[in-house]
Amino acid sequence: MDNTELTSIAERICTPYGFTEVKAELEPFPALKITWMRSSDWIHLQVSDFLAEVPAEIIEDLLTTLMERIMGNMDAENSDRAKECLLSDEFTERNRPLAMERNGLIGPEGRKTDLEALAARYGEGLAVGWTSDTVIHNSKLLRFILVPVVLDGHDEAVAAVIAHEAAVWRFAEPFKPKGLDVEARCRIAVNEAGLDLGWDEAQTILKAASCEDDEEDDYEDDEEDDDDYEDDEEDDDDY
């Protein structure tokens, strides 16, 4: 699917909702998501290119649900066929390697922590790797966990991160945001694994690394507000 076909689908779905000008583009996002900007009569959609190979009817279903939510029907859910497609092994295997790469995947060479052994013990069959980022990456749909490399050498902290993120995958419902109840159950899972101190250590290290990253940013990021349009997104947790 290219941008021309995607825009054609988007026009077909969005026009009945009052949008007279519709634009849709595939974007190489690191996460599976759709972002949008809209006014009263135009809408601009940016769609993850991980969806480029799915059938047109799946895009139609996803955009229909998105339009319903934009119009205020927050209970709108995706069709069974869309869920089946996005949860399929074929979709995961096709897109997971690139998603992991885009989220900073780096090789295991020279690491102190045996990530493979900890993944086998706590990862529940999910793909696990290192990331150069200072945040944990976890995709429920593409079924992977990326552990920040700043935790290398802190085995209990790494184990706690894997156990926690695997619990997120186990407890959080696909296509719905992770609620506070899910986070509480994940923390219980970490404690039951005897890794509560490791989780605290991981949070301390990651917070310090994040602060160091912030100090290295020597530019000012100005954001302009425009009351005439809305800018939002739906990501891996939402659909």
C-alpha cells in the first residue's frame, strides 16, 4: 500500500464524518500508531508503515474506529478481523525486527549481563533485547521487550524489568491502555519473583540516566498552540 491508496481509503472512511479535505501518509514510526491533526473540515492522518502490508479492509476498520473515537464515541472497538490481523504471528514476525531496530536495538556483544538467560527465565517467550535508549520499550502487539543498556551489569535490575514488562504483556488487554490496576498486578508479579529490590534499583538507574540526557539537551523546544485544530494519536496500547 502506498500513500495514494491509503488516502483513497481514508477519504472513503472520513468523508461521511464531515471532513471535506482528507490526507493520509505512511510514516516510519518506531511504534505501531496512528496520529492525526484535524479542524472542523479537514483531517491529516499519519499511519504507521507497519500497517502498509495489511489488507485494505483492515485499514478501513481501523480508521472507522478512529473516526468514531474522534467524534466522541470512546467505547468504539476495532472489528474482530482487525484484532485477529494485528495479533497474528504473521504480522508480528513481519514487523517486530524493524520495530526493535527503530527503538534502539543494539547487539549483545561485550555485555556483562546474560540477557538471554534472564529472558528465558522471566520473559515468557517474548523477544528481548538491549536498547540504547534510557527508557524501557514494550510492545504488546509485536511482543518484544527492550531493556536499556545502562542497566547492563545490574542483573537483578534487568531481571526485574523483564519480569515487569512480561507481566504487562500477560495482564494488559490488547487494544486497551494499561490501567493502574494492571500496573499494580505487574508490581505484585515482580515482588512474587523476589525482584522488588531489583525493580527499585532499575528505576533509580533509569531516572539518573534520563536526567543526564536532559542535561545534555542544549536546545529550546518551542510549542505553538492552535485552537483551531486537534492533534492526537492512537498507539500500540489503543488499537
